[in-house]
Amino acid sequence: MKPNTKIITDLREKGRSQDGKPMSFDKRLFMQFFAFGKCRDNSAIVDELEQENIEGVIYEDINDPQGIGLLTFSEDPDFFVTKLRKTLNKKTFSSLSIKQEYTMLGRTYSLGHEQNIEDWLIKRPRRIVLNHDHSWAVWYPLRRSGEFSALSRGEQTQILKEHGAIGHSFGEAGFAKDIRLACYGLNKKDNDFVIGLIGKELFPLSILVESMRKTKQTSTYIQNMGPFFIGKAFWQSSL
């Protein structure tokens, strides 16, 4: 059976209004994560980002006393190869050692049922990572196995519901918020997604990852996961 190319080439993000009517939105937020070592002066990094008026977050790496993580984001991917690139090539950043294994780039996406699709794609991710009360973060990439893609849509939905229910329960309890980014074709290791888990404390984020390991999706259909960057926000730009 030939694929419906009209559907495939409709690149708009889809959602539904409260009364069930289809909605579409042709914007999404790109988010990029870098990790650096040999950072002995966090204040100089902050000054550079504020001077260039760059939105983002600086995390202190819990596993490296001289390590930091930098999260930036924009609706326009040109930002990363123009303004951000210029900033990262200045002396303040170029004196650091980049940890390329942690570099991640992804885009927000919809599942088709979101009611406030603009908030989901653009506003919610910014609101989560720039919340000063939620400074702990775990960022990591993952790739599903080919077997998952071969499942029927109904089978995939059931598997994802189990996974999503756990994340939702942690969110409702105030323990963690998640950022889910698609990175198909945007990652040198061919990962599918970038995940950010954000919370007030680190312990619940670890428990969330542990709980997810027991789901059918993770235990059966995840091919690769990680490496994991764990850090606490040292600086967040204004929301």
C-alpha cells in the first residue's frame, strides 16, 4: 500500500480544541544542550550570556567539579549557527573543554491531542526550565528499537500510555516535569528523543527514571539511553 504523501508532507503540529475540533500550529521550539569542563569561573559565563541577551540555563555538573551544562533554545534554528555560535567562540567559552558526548539538539512536538498546542510547543518548555524553584535536572538522549516502529498504532498507544501515566503522576505530585524533544536526523548517534527531567529535588528524578525502567517501552523497546547529564541550575534567564 502506498503511503499517503499528503499526510506525510503536512508538517504542521496537530492538536485538538476542548470541543474536539482539529487544530494545527506551524511553530516549534528547538532546544540545544552543551556540556563543558574546566570551568573555574561561572560568573564570567553568566556575564557573557547576559551581555549577548541569550535565553538559557547554566547547570553545575554534579559529576564534575569543573563541569557545567548550557541549555539554550529558540524557535529559529539559525540562532544556533549565528548568534550562539559567535558567543561560544568567544574567549570565555573557547577556553573551556567541550564534552561532545553530551551535546543534544531536539525540537518540541505534539502527539495530536494537546488542547493548548501553542503553550505545549513554545511556552511550557520555557516555563519549566526557567522556573527558579525547579533547579535540578537530568538530561539524556534515547533511541527506540526498530521493533517498536513495526508495532501497530494501537499497540504503540497502549505502551506509551503506561509510560506516560508514570510521568503524569510524578508531575501531579510536584516531583518532576518533563521536556520531550524529537531529534530524528538532528543527532550524530541517530537518537530519536532528548529527555529533560526537571524538579525541586534530585531524588525524585532518580526514582522516576527507575520507575520508567519497568515499563514495557523501556524494558523491551529502548535500544540506547544516555549518557546522562545531572546538574543543578546555577543561572536561569528571565522568563
